[in-house]
Amino acid sequence: MPSPYTSWVGQAVVLQVATGDLRVPLRGVIVGESEGAVRFRIGDGWDIDIYKPMILAVEQDNWASIIMN
């Protein structure tokens, strides 16, 4: 069964992430995933791993195309 993150790899997205009482949106690009985490690129080449249970939602980043044009 394919992962729900597979279709988002390489696309500009906003991840809704939660830890404890903190909920934040993160803008970037999903560049890969492992069994328990998503590799996420923020800015110019800064990759971080975000544990999958922390991700509440993945949304297309509509601002990315406006900023790049």
C-alpha cells in the first residue's frame, strides 16, 4: 500500500505539525520518507526529519507559485 506522502514528494507544501500543545504550519518541500518520518526541506537545503505522528495535515502551498513568479 503506497504511503499518503508519496504523491507530495517534490511539491511545495505546508505541513500542519503538532507537538504537545504547540501546533505550527511549516512551509517547504517533502523530499523523501522513511518508515517513521518525513524528510522535509525548509529554505535552501536545510533538511529536517519530522516524525509522521506529529503531522496533522499536508496542504498544497499556493503561495509558492506566486512568490517564484
